[in-house]
Amino acid sequence: MYLVLGCLASPVYLADAHARQNNRDLYGGWKNLRFESTGFFHVSVRDGNWWLVTPQGNAFISKGVNHVSFRADHAPKLGYSPYQRVVGINTVLKILGPKL
């Protein structure tokens, strides 16, 4: 979790100009939903819902890839995993087999 939060803080200087133009804080947090400002990314609960909170105390939503697997994209209508059809993937899977 610390790695992800560290990555979010890195592009802060790029977001500064955009943050001044709308209702977002320096980290992209929504200024209309405020929590305690701690100076650190943290989580907080309000009305039974947990929120990610920026160091400035504003709620934000984090969206990103959390898992990559060539076998996880199985398409039932196609009957196969499209990414396994990429040249070289089937060869790698045959060599490594269930070791993946």
C-alpha cells in the first residue's frame, strides 16, 4: 500500500495547475467531501462508507490495475483467452506449464 501511495504523491507538481482550475486539491482530492487533514494519505469512514483521503483532507478515488494474468481474461463466448493467442505466449505457457 505504501508503494501505491508513494506513486500517487510523485506527480503532485504536475497536478498543481489543474487543481487551481476546479474543485480538486493538489493531490486530485474532491474538495466537496472533507475529512481531517493529517498531512498523509489515509482512510476515513463517513456514514458507514470508507473513503481514501488525501493529505489535505479531501476524499479521492484510486483507480488502477491490481492484477495481470494471461489466463484471467477467459472469454466464455469465444471459448479461449484472447491474450494467450498473442505470438509467444502459448510457447511460454507450454514451457512453464503449471509453474506460473
